Amino acid sequence: MIDIRKLKELVKLMVANDLSEMDLRDTDEQVTIRRQGDTVVTVPAPVAVTAPVAAPVVAPVASPVVDPAASTALVDEGVEIVSPMVGTFYVSQDPDSPPFVSVGDSVAEGSTVCVIEAMKIFNEINAQCKGTVIKVLVSNGDPVEFGQALFLVKPQ
């Protein structure tokens, strides 16, 4: 029987070296792998072993379309405070507490502006500069990604 780990390594080797076909033969097994475009197809030869194992299909990943004017406009308004991790954004330590900051509030460098929950751990996110919060870019309870802008702060 063909080891799935070996098969995955062969597919990676094909992609890394831009090979379109690979034919491997051993005393008791034979594997032919052909690649058409961005898809990888595994075709096992008839062997008296167990059922063939299908290789994962490699699909192209579309890059997101970014409007450079919109991105630049936000940065021109102030300094972004970005998420250092993937998690859930919260404006306060718990639901009964007031938000750490709101639009118009002054923040000191290093002051807590929100928390991000990741794997049941609440991580405090701090301001990188002294200034005034001019925009909150995420709603309470929303999921956030690594590098996603959370706040805009006008530096002082």
C-alpha cells in the first residue's frame, strides 16, 4: 500500500520543481502522477495491493483585490493600531465594564485599547503612540485577523 505521507511529499516535489508528470516503480507498486495546470491528479497502476489513495487537489488561491486609494486614505488619517493575532475583538474586559476607549478619547503610549481573545486567553492590545482615537474599525465581538486594523489614532 502507498504511504500517504510519501505521496504528499511527491506532490510537493512536483510542484516545487514544476514537473508535469512523475512515474515511480518499485517491486510491488507503481505510481504515476500527472499535473494539468494547477491541479494534481494521481493515477495508480493496477497492483494487487489495497485501494488507491487520492492525492489532495491543489487549487489556486485568489489574491484579494485591494483598493490602494481606500487603504492610503485610512493611513493618512492617523496611525493604525493593528491586531497582532487572530481572535475575537472585545472593547472591554467583560460585558459589564465600560469600553477601554471610544472615539474622541485620548490614549497614552502603552495604554490598553481593547482585548483579543485567542484560545480562551484574553490578550490586552496597547496603543503604540500617544494620541486621540479617531475611529474604531471593528465591532465588539467580531473576529479579527493578524495585521487587521482595529483603531485609527491621531498622534499628538
